Amino acid sequence: MDWLQFLQMICIPAFVWLVYKFGEMRKELSDFKVQVAREYATQVHINRLELKIDDLREMIWSLHHEPNTTRNKK
């Protein structure tokens, strides 16, 4: 077996297999990053909504349960 046959039979298929596996790993990593980003974005969004709801609840509570001094001044 000369070096050209060795290259054709062993090296080229091994290189193609390595490139395929590398691409497969990149896809898995990319999918993982997207999943983490979605979960993080969802959690951050939920936290922001909860804060806004709490602020609105406090504002409504204060409007209905505290005397409004601006109405009395008019």
C-alpha cells in the first residue's frame, strides 16, 4: 500500500467523519444555547411582568384606600 492509497482509504474518510462529528457537535451546542436563551428570556420576562403587576396592584390599592388630597383641593 503506497501513501496515495493510504490517503484515499484511511485519511480522507477519517477526515470526513471528523468534520461531520464537528458539525454535529456545533449544532447540538447551538440548540443548547438557543434553549438556554429562551429559558432565560422567559424567566426575565416573567419577572418583569410580576414587578409591573405588583406596581399596578399597589397603585390601585392606594387609589381606592387612601384619601385623595388633590380632589379635596379643587
